[in-house]
Amino acid sequence: MKSKHFLTLLDIPKEDIKKLIHRAIELKKMTKENIVYTPLQNKTIALLFDKSSTRTRVSFEVGMTHFGGNTLFLSPRDTQLGRGEPIEDTAKVISSMVDCVVIRTHDHEDVVKFSSKSSVPVINGLTDLVHPCQLLADVMTYVEINGDIKGKKVAWIGDANNMCNSYINASKQFDFELSIATPEKYIPSLYKDDKNIVLTHDPLEAAKDADLIVTDVWASMGQEDEEDERKKIFKSLQVNKNVINVANKNAIFMHCLPAHRGEEVTSEVLDSKSSVVWQEAENRLHAQKALLEYLLVKNI
Ligand code: CP
Ligand code: NVA
């Protein structure tokens, strides 16, 4: 059955999520050809963002403009949420007026709570647990460049964070092998002894013969106080030329951005031919348009 909310990648049935990726590629082509398609006229989505954002905010706002609808950006600082109005009450009120809510916040449970009282679809725009919208764009980018990701080897190198957890979910939805290299004692919270996932502390082992290499910042939003300590702990997990050199010849590099050049990835890799980060960032727009269409347009 079609899901109402998109809180994690697992909320969309396997067969639908693959179609969604192909639809995103189609919508991208339509945009490039200036084909006007406005299925969300008179619809409004609220963006309830408790953390900074460039890509997620811009892509949802522009996506809604393309679709003929509107967005409402709400920072908790400016709403009664910031003054303690319960999430569930806020969910009832906001969802009675808008057609969809995108939430970016710390605690994943807050998004679950909101969605339980929301009468309209809720999209997770990033929590400390997962960042599912990013994975739609990442998989779309892989498919555009190298075709089906099924059976390919993906290397995650770095923190056991929300992006790493999202790759764990994606490996189930899209059937790829995942090698995760993290520092000792850093185990991704969604890892459950999965048979297509290997955990290691050695970035070269993870990257060996990989088709896709991915990393992310060493200190996520909310971990600013740990930045210096984390720089030391993660030092050996930098994605540099040595790491890329052991991967497959046509391997590509992704990073959800923003990147910290010289920390988790060198500029040499980020600006290299194997890096597809700008295409990946642009694809946030097309992938989320496909997601909005899937959740909000009848008969899709
Ligand atoms: N990758 C990503 O979600 O970027 P923003 O934090 O800029 O939205
Ligand atoms: N792991 C990062 C991703 C930013 C898009 C964070 O949560 O800050």
C-alpha cells in the first residue's frame, strides 16, 4: 500500500521506490526541456526546520514553484513550538491548513510524533537518525551515471551518522553491498548484522573494488562541541586519492554536502572527475519533486 508519510526510506515499498527514481530522471528531463507541469497548484507545503539547510530548503521551495504550489518556511524560533507548544498540537493545527509538512530536526521521535497527529503527509528533511531525501538523490545520481545500483559495492567511509544509517536502509531497498568503515566503537545505530553489510575500520578495505564511495562530515549538526575531538578520532578515515585508487576504475564519489575540505575529503577528490557531488546536489530538486508527486498527486 502507498505510504502516507516518508520518515525513512523503508516507508516506500521496494517496487515503488525504484519507479520513483526513474520518475525523478523523467522529471529532470522535463525541467531541462522547459516543459511546464503544475500538478500541485493551490497546494502548500510547510517546511518546519529546526536546523540549518541550503540544499533541502532550496530544493523543496523550487520544486514547489515548478509544480505551481507554495511553501511556507517555519523556523521554531518564530512559531509557538519554540515556546513549548506540544508537537502533537502543532501537527493538528498545521496539517489542517497545509497539504504536506517537511520537518528537519534533531530527535527522530519528534517527527514520528508529528506524523502520528498529522492529517497530511510528513516528509523527513533530516533527523539525527536518517536523511532519506538525500538517498533518493544519491541513488538517482548513481543510476544516471552508471545504471542500476543493484549488486554494486558501495563504500561508506566516516561517521556512523544519519547518512550512514540512510545508506543501510538504501542497501535493503536497492539491493547493493555496503562496506562501512568507521572508527572503532562507532557502530551505526541501524546496523543489525545484515548479510549484505560489512563493518570495518579500514577505509582501504571498504573502498577496495567499490563502485561508489561516500562520506560525510565528521561532526554533524548538533555535534559542534565535539568537532576538535572528532577530527583526531576520524583522521585515518579521510577520503583521499589513496582511497579512490583502490576502488573500481569507473567508481564515483558522493558527499551530501556541505563538505569540510581537507577533513573527511580532500579537495583533490572533491574536485576530481570521479566526484559527482554537484550533480548529486542538483538531483535533490528532481528526486524530491518525484517524492512530492508520489505522496500528493492522486493516481501516481
Ligand atoms: N545535503 C543536505 O541536506 O544539505 P543541506 O543541509 O544544505 O540541506
Ligand atoms: N550528517 C550531516 C548531514 C548534513 C546534510 C548532519 O546531520 O549535519
